[in-house]
Amino acid sequence: MSWSSLTTSARTVLVGMLMVGLYAGYARLTAPWLEIERSVVHHDETVVPVRQEQILEQTGDWFPADPWVRTAGKRNHHGARHLYFNELEMIDRRQSGGTGHLLKLSPVAMAWEHRDDQIPFTMTAASATIQLDGSDGILDPDNRMGDSNFARIRGLLIPGDVRIRGPDGLKIDGRNFHVSEDSMKIWSNQPVTFVWKTHTGRAEAGVDIQLLIPADPDHGGLTASGGVHWVRFNGRVICDLHVRDEQRPDKAVDLQVNAARSLEIHPQVGSATFMGHLNQNLTRDNQILVTRPDDKGGVDHLYCSRLALQFQPQIQGATTKTDTAPGNTDPSGWESQNRWQLLAVEADGRRVVYHSSSENLLFEMTNLRYLPSQHLVEMWQHDPAGGSQPPRVRLQQDASEILAPQVLAFLTEDNQPRAIEFRGPGSLSHTEGAAKTALEVSWSRLLQVSSTDVTRITIDGDVRIRQSTDELEMTGQWAEMVLRPESNGQAGTSPFGPAESGIRTAGYIPDGANGITAPQPDAERSRPRMDLDLDNLRPETLVVRDQVRLQSPDVAGAAAEELKLTFVPQPFDHPQQSAQTPRQSAQRNLFPGSAREDGDSRNVHGFTHFSCDSIEASLDWTRDDRTARATLQNLWLNGNVQLDHTTDREDRNFSARGNFLFAEGGLQDNRKISLFGSPARVSGRLSSVEGPRILLSEQQEQMKVDGSGRLRLVVDRGFDGKPLPRPTPLEIYWGGQMEFQGTTARFDGDIRAVMKDGSTQDLEVTCAALTVTFAESVRLRPGAENAWSVESAAAGSDDKRPADVSRLQAEGRVSLRFSQLEQGNPIGLHRAEMSDFDLDTTTGAFSGTGPGWIESTQPDSGGDVRVAPVVVARSNTAVRVSEQAFMYVKASFIGSVSGNIDSQLVTLQQHVSAVFGPVRHLGETVDVAEHTTAALPEQTGILRCEELSVSAIPGEQPDSKSFSLLARQNASLEMRQLSGDADVVSYDHSKEQFILRTDGDHLATVLHRAQNGGDVRRVDGKRFEYYPGQNQLNAHEIFRVRAAQ
């Protein structure tokens, strides 16, 4: 049978089925772009017949806007495809010299049913004209379309308005559609609008639909097409996308895509591509613009020349959430499990720009790729022209800019940034007014910003950090900055300060951007803060490692291993600014010694060069009404310290060598710089000094006593802060020299200070140097054999009133021995050893520097402790005074010790290890070095932590008192029957009670043996109370209990 032998009605049926099928395929296969997860509908080759009664009943429901269809005079039903019209006109073009036939149907409506949708695809128009090649169509006697075939279809014209409707709110409206067998295309040059569920779109210059061409060269033309190859919307395409979150129905994303050139969809491969003009500069009118409102009131923009979306079907059988309502299941039991998922989004062009108005954040690149399954965003710069500058992605925020060849953003499951990596050689710069660069950071391999519990900035490879305003530069091979978390929504002091007005902002898009600009920074505008605000970084620590170098106008240094800065910010209480902005003031003295406020600082302070193994310091930010300053404090140079100081005055030059250097106020304050060594050495033009600790000080006029000597002071308060029964002499012996000026006396060389009243206490202190500060001006009275006494200068010449001491500062290795006496008999013994010791006698506060230890033996006033019958102590010249037991405590530390004599409180810091237990006599010590935990004596234990506080507990009687221990940070306890780890471990000796607890959400762990030789249980919980006398353990908020492994 030839195509020319087909009847007109048969050819009309085929054309109707073709058009509906094409639009149905277009709508269905473009759904993955309009909605990320749409089910893919598969149809069997066979179609379930539909009864004529059902068709008549549903016709009105299918075409609610076209009531004429229900009473249409002519119909054709072929399986699930239906054609309706009232008038038919056949035109023989051969009579006018042409070829073939034309069929004109009016009005015309077509429907295509789908098994899994109740609403079919429909198309309606005022008329349709079909170009045929062959015989006339044939009508049956009832004026309906027969089952005979049409002749071959050469073309199709549907003039006027064309409306296509379908499931899920599908609407396609256009005018003047054409169909050509020669090109196998369907097209319209008129604007087209479409709606799919909550999404809408419009194409200004129409649409082209390319049909799949059958492989058989003798195919049957349009009626033999196997589907749609691609669909291209022409001209400006504007799409408004409203994407709902199925897991969170109250959340949705609204996007608008505005493409200047076209939108091309390839259903067979699951891709959709928006196009701008590739050969033109980036403007609003000739490229692609994607906009998205954010939850902060701003708008995100993406500009590019090409935007491609790639989809893929999910794996068969994967668990997916369906939208099938109860009662709407497929009667055949067949359900589609194929769903489209977004595979990738790519944006590229000569210039790709992403801008966030809320964050004032700008990215510039040539390529962007988003991979949802990997939760990854890639950005890179491609330079096909091969310019002189290496291609680098540009990130700008306010006055800060980052450049790197490649940027990777790693997202969480909720698409929130987890980490950002700037890969390859890159740089970060921060500018201030008049485009002056204030801060520069560069690297050769990587800069990574990651956020977990804290935000970290990691830099790898040839790290260089330069502060141009003060000419300060730090270099190394690796660096890490930990940012301080926000507190109560208040921003702390920034090392960079706020962005100034008048600078180039992130929204600046040069070279013919034609108005594409971002909001300018506004000092009065309180914009929302992001997790990483480049202009307001709040660092907590900064670590630079490997081949560290420091350089400033007055100081140059090198550390082989590490530089660690700890930032100590203080809130700005006064918002007023002086002519010099807070940022400028803060940056002015980032490294002490670089200030030049009074002329050339090198002439005043000279130039200092040093080298060591590692550097540690704290950076303190302070601000008043007018200025802001940053100063280094507590500066430590550790290991193989070499320091050379040169000035214009040769007599001020010196060199220092030692193991450690400590500068409380930074290197510019020479009067507070201490050098430690074995020995430490300081040499100058006029002198050379060696010793375990040397204080580097400026030359001052002072009284000096060379050689050994003794100084006698009279005091009325003891070392424990209590008044003495009578005034008692405090005698200080030295072996080197004494320097005296104003209210300060300094003693050097084999210092020994002794105070004995014979009834309440004996005190002996030895150290390398001792400084005594008096509360008022004093005068020295020489005595025999280089002995001196001190008197108050306010008294008359005949009045020998003692001078009050306000402060004692012992330096070097300090050893202290303090014996408590009762009626002249020893009842307590306390010893200590450390590097430094500072006592303020007016307040009772004291402090010391580790490494060191403190040992205390005092009577057990409660009489509760028991001494084991076996020998557990080593005798060291024991003094037997009574049969009662004593409590022994010895704690070692490497950090610092501080406390108050008046309140009887001592706190040890860093790597603290304490041993405690009962002993029989003063002078005995508990020895646990050769015992395992299970073999420790009763009521003897080891307590380890990073901070240990020992305080006195008043008793019921004036002379009776006890003590308590409080261990924090990585605390652990080891005893014979119990051991455990917790955030806090406390001990109240008056109650004989240990408490182990945690401060956070994690758990404390205790290993407990209920009886000697018994099994050990492991208990995890929040709080434990343990009474060693009864071996009783009380646990609170237990998480689990199990046998110890």
C-alpha cells in the first residue's frame, strides 16, 4: 500500500498522533531540567483498549476549556490516541500545478492518554492544515474517520493559537507551528510560554524540535519518527524555577534563569543547555543571568555564557519517595522506579561571575562545575589565549581578594560549605584606603578553609605573610590559623579592621560590564556576617612551621621548626575613631620593635637579629578612645637561642646565647627579657656574663655592692601570711653583688634567704637572684663584714623603724623549704622548686615558672587516713613527733604556679602529676615509681592533669583544717581499687571523697575493683563519687557498665 492510497481521515489520525506524541515526549523529557527528581514514564508497546463509552464520558474532562470537543462531529480513536474536529476540507494541489494534497481540519483537538496519569496530553487549535502526497482521505458513512491510512505526510501547518496541556499542570502556548518532512523538524518563530507544576518559562523567538530520523533510508517520513532528538527554545529564554524540598515541604528554592540566546534540551542524553553569546563581553543583555534570593534579604547572581545541566536516571530498584496517593495505584500493578537525578551543572564562558549581595562576595572564573552526588563545586580559570599572567580564579569580598588557579568547595549533605580549597600558587591581599595593600599572603600549593567545631585556615607551600603598613613579614612552608568562634553575635576586634569607604569592592566588574555592579560597602549598613569574613577575621591562634622567618624594620629572626601566636582579643568599648583609624593603629605595632613614633627607632632601640628552634608568643589587642594597638607578650624563643643586638652606640651592642629566652613585653622591652641556659651567655664590649638565667637590662644609675654580703630585714608577718608573735629578722645572703636603687634592692649570686622565729615557722629560700621591693623609700645602714640593714627613710635619724617589703622576686632555680612549728616542734613540712618565684606581700599573690615541683607533708587533723603495715615510704632524716599519720602530697609541673598565701590557694599549670598518700613521719615520701596501679598502697594515688589547684579547707576548730585538690583538663586518677579519666577530678580530704565528672556531652570512664583480687568493671558515665576508705563508688548518669578488657 502506498502513502498516496491513504484516506484523508487516516492521514489526519496519524498527524494528530504524531503531534501529540512529540509534545508529550518534549514535556516529559524536559521535566528533569524543570524539576530535579521526576519519574521517567515507560510505555509498553501494546496499549490497553479504551471503550467508546469511557472516551465519551472523559472527553469533557480532558478539554475543560473547549466544550465543543464533547459534541465534535468527527472523531478518530486509535488505542490511546484521539482526534476531534468538526470540519474537513481536502484540497488537491495538482489542480493548481502543485503536487500532493492538503487537508484542512477545523477546529481540531487531540489527546494522548498515559497509563500512569489520569489527565492525558492534549492539544487544541482553531485549525490545522496537512500536506499529503497521495490519494484522498476516506470518510466512513457516519462522517467519522476511517481506519485506512493517510498518504505520505509532507508537512503540517497549525496557524493561530496552539494550546498544549498535560499532567502536573503542563501548559504550552504558542502560535503558528510548522512541521517539515525534509528537515524532520517542528518549529515556530513566535514566542512560546510553558508551565510545568510550579515552574514557568518563556522563549521570545519560538522553538525548534528536531525529530529522530529513522535509520532506514526508505522510512515513512514524519509518521515513522521514533521521537525527539533535541528541543531548542530560541531567542531570550526566561525560566522561573520553584523547587520544593520533599524532605522539608516548608523549604523551597526560587531561581530565575535569563538566557540571551537559547535553551537546548537533549532528551536522549538527559541534558539541558542555556546559551548566551560566546563572542561578546559579559553584560546583562547578552549572556546568561541566574538569580536566587537568599534568606538574608539579598540576591545571588551568576553570569555566564553557557549553563549546562546533565541528568541521569537513578538505578532501577532504588528506594525513592513517590507521590502516588492512596487509591491512585496502577491497576496493572506496574510502577515506574526510574527517577531522574541531577548529575552535574556546568557554567563557562569568557568570564563567569558569581556574586552574593548579602555577603558582598564575588567569584570570577571561566569554568564552574557542580557535582551534587559528590557534594562538590569546582571553579577554575582557563586562558586559551595564553596570556602573560597565569590563569587564576578571583574571589573578592569587600577590601580582600584571593587568587588561585583552582577552587574546590566541599559541601555537606545539606549543601552547606564544609571546606573550601584554593589549589595551586595563589595569593590573598587586603587593601585599605587609596588602594594601599595592607596585608599580603601567598602560597605555592594550597590554601584550605575548613569548618567543623572551629574554622581553620591552612596554607601549604612557600607560605609568605606580609603586612605592608609595618613592613612585617613571616615566611615558612606551612601555616594554620584557627579562628575564634563568634560569641553572642558580637564581632571581636579584627586584625584587619572594617573596610573603609572609597575602596574598590567585590561588585566591581571592569571592561565593559555595562552596569553589572554589586552593592558598595556601607559603614552604616549592618550586613549579615558569614562564617568566613575576610575583612573581619578573628584569629585565635596562628602556627607557621618549617624554615620560619620573621622580618620587620627593627627585628629579624629565624626558627627552624615553628612559630605559634596566640591572639588575646579585647572588645572595643568605645566606637569613636580618631584621625588614625583603629585598623591603622592596630597594625602599627603588630610586632614590637617596629614602631618609629619618635624618629628612627633603630637609633633608639637598634636592630635585633635572632635564631632559635621555635617561637611562642601571645598577641594582645587593646583599644582606648583614640587608638588601637597590638603587642606581643610572653614571647618565648625556645632551643638554641642566638640573639645579636646592634645600635649606633657600640657600648650598647651585645650578643646572647642560651636555651630559652622569655620576653614578657616583647623584644622592645629589654628590662623584662630573661635568658636561660646551661649556662646562658651574654657578651658585650665591656663585659661578659654567664649563668643559668640572665636578665637583659638597660644601663641605669644605681648603687652596687660587689662581692658577697648579707642584708638584714625585720618583718612582722610570716611566709604563711599570718602575723608573727614578735618581729623577726629576714636575712638575705648573696655571693655575687647587690644593686640598690630607690625602693628596689637586687641580689645576684648564690642567694639564700632565711627567716626563723623559733616558735611558729622556719623559712629558707635559695635562688640565683632576688629582687626585693619596699613599700616606701628606704635607706641602707652598713654593718660589720659587709653586712647591711634596711630602715625606713621616712623615720628620723634616731628612729630605726623597719621598712615594709611589698614584693619579693626570686629568679633562676628557686628552692623553698618551709617548716610549720608548734611550740618549737615541727608539725608540717613544705618544699618547692621552680625556675622563678614572685610574691606580692601586700595581696598575698604569688607566681612561679616551671618546670618545678611542690611537696607538702602535714598532719591529718581528722585522723581518718590509715598507714599501710608494709613499708611504703622512704626515710629522709625523719623526725618522729607523734603516732598520728601525716598526709603527703607532691606535684610536679612544667608550666607555671600561682596562688595566694592569704587564701591558701595554689594552682599548677601544664603537665601536672601529683602523688598523694599517708606517711608516718615528717620527711618521709611516698614512692610509687616501682609499683603498678594494682600494687599501690591504700589511700595512695596518682593524679594527672593540665591544671591542679590545692586549697585549704577550714576545720571546725580554729587550729584544725584540711585540704582539697581540683584537677582540670585531661584529668586522670590512679589508685589501687580505682582509676579513671574525666574532665574534672576533685578530692575533699575532710570527707575523703573523690568526684570525677565531665563538663560536656562526652563521658567519664572509671575502672573499679570492688574487692582485692576481684574483677575490674569499666563504667562510663557523667559523674562518679568515690570513697577510698570504704572502696565505695557511686555513679550518676551511667551510660554503660562492662567488664574491663
